[in-house]
Amino acid sequence: MGCATKKCGCKSELSAEQKKILTAMAGQSEPCACKEIAAACGMESKAVSCKLTALKNSGHIESPARCKYAITAAGRAAI
């Protein structure tokens, strides 16, 4: 599922960038901030932020604390 606003150009299937983000998050033991995820992926944080919104809306990640993100079981299954 993509984001509700469709401003990111997200589609129902995961993009290569979204899979890259999920892969980086799968290697983390604790929830991470957007900047940490961006650094791990080699992407700009603004681009990662947009993708995180779409991944959160689709249930692939969750936000257990403000501005922190963790991969869900659905996210692990998607990579």
C-alpha cells in the first residue's frame, strides 16, 4: 500500500528504495530515527522520511516512540 496522500508517488508494491530501507531497519535491534536510517541506506533523509510515511501507512513499519521507527513482521516478510 502507498501513502494516503499519494504525494510521494508511492505504489501498492514496494519500491527498491523502500526495500532498501526495510533491509537496513531489519539489521537494527532498536527503533531508529530517520537520519540514522538514511545514513544506513546512503539516502537523503528527506527522501527516507517520505518512504517511511508510506511504509508506516502500509503496516511495514511502526513508530513506537516519536520520530523513531521499527520494522514489523509484515515488513520483514516483504524483504
